[in-house]
Amino acid sequence: MLEVSGLEAGYGSFRALHDVSLTVAAGEAVAVVGPNGAGKTTLMRTVSGLLGRRAGRIVFEGTDLATVPPHRIVELGIAHVPENRRLFPRLTVEENLKMGAFSPAARPHFAERLEWVYSLFPRMRERRAQVAGTMSGGEQQMCAIGRALMSKPKLLLMDEPSAGLAPVIVDQVFDLVRRIRQEGFTVLIVEQNVRQVLELVDRAYVLEVGTIGKSGTAAELKSDPAIREAYLGI
Amino acid sequence: MDIFLLEAVVNGILLGGVLALLALGLNLIFGVIDVVWIAYAELVMCGMYAIYWLYAVHGVPLFLAAPMAIVFVAILGMLVHKLIISPILGSAPINQLLATGGLLFFLQSFATLLFGADFRNIGLRLPIIEIGDLFISFARLMAFSVALLGMVVLWLFLKRTYVGTAIRAIAQDREIMVLMGVDPKRVYLITSALGGGLAGLASALLVLQYDVHPFIGLSFGPITFMICVLGGLGSMIGGFVAAFIMSQIISVGGFYTSIELSYVLAFLLFIVMIFVRPQGLFGVKS
Ligand SMILES: Nc1ncnc2c1ncn2[C@@H]1O[C@H](COP(=O)(O)OP(=O)(O)OP(=O)(O)O)[C@@H](O)[C@H]1O
Ligand SMILES: [Mg+2]
């Protein structure tokens, strides 16, 4: 479904990613883990079009994303839950969800998808008229995921959905991600919470300072001595 | 209460409506595109000349000339964005001020070239309404009502439609709009057309009350700018409230002193506010 090959990206003269290759097959859940500053966010931003690529290819269902203007990528079926949620703080929950259905293909389905998102997150229905910036971190994360789901994506990119949340809420967020998987979405997720994320994905890539180091199935990585020491604290 | 004072208060409220409309246009542009259109009131001048030209020179009925002027100024707004703002969007604010400031002089000179420096009047006499002892100009009352109506329609547009919601959202997080499938360039262009359209509407309301001449923009531009800063640049509610504060100072202040002095008073309040509350009444501290 998604094939990234030889990807290079950066900021100014700084090269944040080089020669990054990975694939995600339809129906899979794949994690990208790695230390702070490894370039995980940069990778997600490049896939969703927020950041231009310098070299390499990103192909989604046979379409080279270089040929698509950034604001059209969501129409192809890629939705991105960005790092730090990035809700529109002064819009209500429902208006934030509406923005998630902005693309022409999504608009006719707004009402039915809103109903669906509210059934996934009943808390959002209660908060529908609340200004998003005044909600708790966990609620904001639900809203950010809901906003991405409003475009009914084929591939959902999630950048550290559990970051900055209290431990109980972190568990809830992982439950949410598990449910989204069960709904049949293909997921590419970045997490610092390596132990928990490996419980829920099929495969994972380890990104070390700008390039892919190890990769493998979740089970392989969980039993890898180096990974256990660096990320699982065992 | 003194009937003349009451009249001054009423006139202040009526004036506030049109000023609020102008402030809304300027705030909309600033909030979304992060640029101050220094030449905003000169767009109003263009609209007034358009109506003068259509109605007084070519005999197009007013109810047609007014919408035509609104569309004309909306297109001007888009041209301002495409030709002047868009190429320098990323550059320093001072360059943007200089560019739209340059447009101000350009439009003034161009109007002088086309129409000369004479004061032109569309020659329409509207009645004065008497309510008890109170005399109210029908033109002002209409300007106020239509301005309010225009603001309600804009508010509904911003609140109800996808594009309207995107216009409010883009000021809160510019970068992320692309993830929503929004092309920021298109939102900027639509906002510029809306800002122009509001100036066009204001021009249709003002041409009923004032003569048009190449420097008419100077009567409204500075006060509109002060209103926006007083309310908090980019805050539409702030601009609305500040418009009525300023219009009362001008109208009631003018009643007690003179109209010239009342503008001095308004300016003094503006200066004091800049020191006391630089972010404006409803502005968020940056
Ligand atoms: N806007 C930017 N301008 C310049 N450099 C940046 C920018 N954003 C990120 N970087 C740099 O790029 C590198 C990769 O950053 P990135 O945010 O992709 O890392 P990350 O793996 O997501 O880190 P974290 O785990 O902290 O979220 C870092 O060295 C960072 O300092
Ligand atoms: Mg990151």
C-alpha cells in the first residue's frame, strides 16, 4: 500500500533523513520507533506532504506522491494525526471534525461519519460544542484521531498519540488504536512507548539518527537483545 | 436628556455600523493572511467612484450599480492579493506595509487622473426621518442596517460553510491546513475577495452620504486602522466593539467640542490604549 524508498528529507542545510526505505501492506499495523531526534516526525511529515522530499520516492497505492499537490494527498486516503495533536484550539470539537471532512470527496459523508466518530468516541459527542483547546490532553487526542478518521482514510499516520498523557490515559489511547485496527484501518504509528506499541503492531522499524536500523516483526524485535536493552529497559 | 445629545448618540451608533463593517474586512484579511492592507479605504474610494460612474454618469439604476460595485471591489481585492501580497507573503512586515502603502498612493493618483480632484456627488437626496423631536438621516439608517445585515451574512458564512470554517481555522494553525485537504492559497484568495466585497458594500453605503474624491479614503482609513488596533488586530468581535466606542467618541465628542477635536480625542484614546493594553481590547497576547 505504501512504499517509501531511498527517502531523503531535511530542514535548510540539515539532513534529517537519508536513504529511508519502508513498506506498509494493506491491513497491516507498522510502528516506527527510535530515539528523540531520530527523524520519526520528519518521516511522517514527508509522507503526508507537510514537508518536501529531497530524494527518493513515496508511492501510495501505485501513485507517486511527488505528482500530487500536498493538499490532495488526504483525498488519496492518507490521514495524519500530527505530533502534539495540533487541533484548532478555538474551534469547537465538531468544527474540528468538520475540518477533517473538508476534502470534496468527504463532504457528502459528513453526517454519517460524524455519527460513526461519535460512536467510536462517545466522549466527543458530549463535548461536541466545547472549544477544543479547553479539553484535557486525552480528549484532545481523541478529537485529533477523530478528525483524521473523518476523511475515512485507507492509511492512518499517527505521531506519538500517547505523548504527554497520564499513564491511565496512555492505556486508553492504546485501546483506541487497537479498536481502530479492528475497524480495518492500515496504521503507521510512531511511538516512544515501545513496549506497548510492540504489543499492538505486526511489524516495526527502528529509526536511528536519520536512517533505518533494525526492522522486523513485533515478536522478533521484542526478543532482540539490543532492542530489549535500549527500548524495553530489560 | 438633551435632544441634540440624543441625536449625537444615535448618529454615533449609525456611524459605528459602517465603521464596524470596514474594521471587519481589515481584520478578516489580517487574521487570515497576516497582512495589513494599508490601502483598504482606497478600495472603498474605488467602489464609490464605480457607483458614481455607473449611476450618475451612465444612469445605471442604483440597485444594479451597488452589486456591480461590490463585485468590482471584490475582484480588486483578489488582484491586490495576486499581484501585490502573494509575491511578498514571506517577506518582512515592513515590505508588506510599503507595498500596500504604495498601492494607496497609486490608487489616489489614478483616481485623480481619471476623475480629477473635484468632489463628486451622485446627486441622490434621501429623506430625513422624524421620530418625535429626533431627526435621523435615512441614508445613515439604511447604511447602518445594511452594514449589520452584511456582517450577519458574513458571520453565517464563516460559521456554517466549509470554506468559512477553514478561514477561521487557518489563523489558528496555518501549517496543518494542508492535512485537512485545504489549499491555503485558495483560502487567501477567497478571503481577499471577501475583504474586497466588504469594502465594496461599505462604498455603496458611504456614497449615499458623502461626496467622493480621490482622498476620501483618508477620512476612513486611519480611523478603521485605529479601530482594529483598539479591538485587537485580527479579532472580529474586538473590531466590532471598538467601532462603536470610536464612533461614539467622534459623534458625542464632536457634539461637545468640534468634529475636528473629536478625531483628536479618538486618536488620544488610541495612543493611551497602545500603552495600556497593546494587544487591544480582545486581542490575545502574542
Ligand atoms: N522545523 C525544523 N527545523 C530544523 N530542524 C528540525 C525541524 N524539525 C525537526 N528538526 C530536526 O530534525 C531532526 C529530526 O527531528 P524529528 O522531529 O523528525 O525527530 P523525532 O524522531 O520525531 O523526535 P521526537 O522523538 O523528539 O519527536 C532533529 O535533529 C530536529 O532537531
Ligand atoms: Mg517527533
